[in-house]
Amino acid sequence: MSATPLRKDSGPRGAESHPIYELRVTGVSIGDMEVAVWQMPSASTPRLHQPERTAALTGRPWRMVESRILKKLRQAGISLGTLKKGQTVQYPLDESLALNLSLLFRALAPMHSIDRIRIVADGIDKMTREEAGYWMGMALHRQYPRRVLAALRVLLTTP
């Protein structure tokens, strides 16, 4: 009896063996937008039955890291144009970029200090995929995710 390899197109839609992420960009006001990372249901995430918002960023923290994020997105082939208020655009994301952006968004969202935002963003950018995955998993699946993110911010800003 010989085993036949599974074809990638076999099975129902969404039966991929890796998590699927999507970037959703919504126009909030003139010149301002909300950027969010969503995890989509797939075979590798059986707990999800509908899309789940992983992280989002808007306002002052977004404006502080906007050019950095837009550069990363351009490298991934995503170009954000101007959006009208209430308009939403969706783009597929690969897993490593989604992990990095989600962690960055979650860590920066409550921050106000310009210097600390820059330091934390630099530290997250320097993380490997495994480190970002570890911290993102901790931030998503712990009972007190705010403590995890606070610990990350302290670790990255302590000299």
C-alpha cells in the first residue's frame, strides 16, 4: 500500500496548514486611519470559526510608527492609498509580518511617550520570528495579557 501525497488544493476552502492573517485598514478621519491585523479561520486554527481581531493601532502611536510600518508593507507588496472616512481595505499578510505587526500594535497601543514608543518599536523590529511569536502567544493566550505586554515594554526600555 503506497501513500499518496495530499494535493494543496484538496479539501475544503481554508484547509491550509498554516494560520491565515489579513490586514484591514479603515479610514477614521482625513489623514488618519486604523490599521488592524485579523486572524482568519483555517485548518491550523480550529478554535476560530470567524475572523478574530488580533491587534489594531490608530491615533498618536500609529502616527509615530506610520512610516516604519508603511515601509514594511511596501516590502511585502502592500501599498496603502488614501482612504475615505469609513472605507475599509483588506490585504493578505504572511505569518511572520502578521506576528511582528500584531505584537507591535499591541505593545504600542496604550503608550504615550514618544521616546518610549520609538525604543519599543525598535526592539520589536529587531526580534526574530520566534521571539515575536513567543511574545504574541503570551499576549493572546494568558489570563492577564496586559501584564505580559507591560513586561515586554519594561524589558525593551530598560537600559
